[in-house]
Amino acid sequence: MMNRISRNLTTIYRTERLITRRRLAVVQQQTVMLALAGIAAMAGLVLLNISMYFVLKTWLPSAGSAAVLAVANLLLAFFLALTAKRTSVEEEIAPAVEVRDMAIADIEADLEGMADEARDIVMALKNLGSNPLGSLSTLLLPILTAVLKDKKN
């Protein structure tokens, strides 16, 4: 039983490390990609703004042309920010989270089983004084069960 608990604790530790590494890797990748996209977008946006300014200047005064371009740039920035926020690491780490949760549940079940066995032994010890022969069998049964389970693992 202790081997299973040890194995599950190791599994939890490893999956937590994996989850953290994946989250960090995704954040790093997002940061690099957003920085590169930002540099490329800035260069293209500057050139696009210059050309659009000259086009709009034929129909609007200079201040109006600049205002239209400013509003368009702000809308573009808003949509880019929304797109960046939608990227999530949760889908990538879902399998690791599931394995971690299974290991935790298995440890909880093992600990509950050990607690039940300990309660049975305590009750048998309490009853040993009032009924020595009958309590002896109830005392030996949980102890033998625990020993045999330990031998299996």
C-alpha cells in the first residue's frame, strides 16, 4: 500500500512539473509570437497609414484623415488583443491534470482503507477486555488482512 502511495505521490509531482512546464512554454511562445507579430504589424501599419492618409486627404481635410486612421488603428489593436486573450493552455494540459487527479483520488482511497483498518483494530482492542476469545479473532482478522495486502504489493 505504501508503494502505491509513493508511486502516486511521484505521479502527482511529475504531472505538476509537466503542467507548469507546459504553461510556461505556452506563455513564452505567446510572448515571442506576439512580439514578432507586433513588430511586423507596426511596420506594415506605418506604411498602410501613410498610404491611406494620402488617399483620405483627397476627400477629407488633413485632421479628418488622421482621425479616421487613428480610429481604424484602435479598432485593429482591440481585435488583436481579443485574439491574444483567447489562446489557452488548459486544453494542452488537460490529460496531465486528469492523471494527477486520478493519483490523488487513489491516494485518498488508500488512506481511507488504512483508516478503516486502524478503526477495526482499535475496536477489537477495546473489546478484547470484555470478550477475550471472541475479540481475539476480530483483532487478528484486520491485522492479517493488512499483512497480506502488504505482501501482495
